[in-house]
Amino acid sequence: MEYNFRKAQPEDASQIWDILQQAIDRRKEDGSKQWQDGYPNPDVIQNDIEKGVGFVLTDGDKIIGYSAVLINDEPAYTGIEGKWITNDDFVVVHRVAVSSDYIGQGLSAQILKHIESYALDNNIHSIKADTNFDNPAMMKIFEKLGYVYCGEVFFRGSARRAYEKVLE
């Protein structure tokens, strides 16, 4: 399959929200507390798109995955309990989600690989991300792709596992 990764456009918002709702439901079915508090929501997606940080993975014209990709923009990361590998410019990954129709095909990893290319295209050699302690699937993906566990960061009152990958 030939998938494309591009910036999200305003007309993509409803498809993105459908994918995120599916991911929210899967997290709930897995017994996770992640994304069970009204976040993310359509306003978050709209804000991502307006700021130019929302990205979609597409199969032809169909949006099949989503992620927010920010540069040097995550205040919560300054308060890490632990230590980042680098202190240079970094890309932040948030809200990785894949359509239920495409689960199990390695597309979350593919999204992260596209983000690595995006970072390098911007001459940035560090990617930082986090996930809930009760999201073993995402932790496994991070570890498989060479992300290093660096400690804990805190969002909306709860601790999350923080990871960094240094790109060559």
C-alpha cells in the first residue's frame, strides 16, 4: 500500500474526529483511562488544523490516521521527572490514532516514521512523546522504534511515560 502523510486541512476535521472517537472507544474497551476525560475533542482538532500541526495519514483520498506534530512546543516537558537525552530542538508527537478499519497493520509506527522524516526535513534530531502507563500498545511501538524511556511528565493531573528518540 502507498500511504501519504500530509498536513490536515479544515475539510478533514470530521474524518479526523471519527478516527479519534474510534481510538477513544478502543482505549475505553482496553480499560484505559487515556482519553476518557473529554480530551481530545473536536475543538482540539480544529485548533491543531488552524495552527498547522495536525497531520493525516491517507490511503488514496481516505484519511486513515492522525497525529499532532509540534516543534519545541510542549510546556509539560520542561517539568519531566527524569531526564531527556537531548536539550536541543525537538518535535513533539501527540494524539496518534489510526482508523479501526486499519488496526493491526503497523500504521502507528508508520506515522511515527513519517514524523521522523518531517523532523529531519526541519533539521531537528530529537522526537519526544508520551503515553499513559495503561497504553502498552503505544509503549511497545515506541520501544520497537528505538524510543528511550526518559521519565514521567504530567498532563491534566496524571503522570505519563515520556520517551525520546534521537535521530541520526
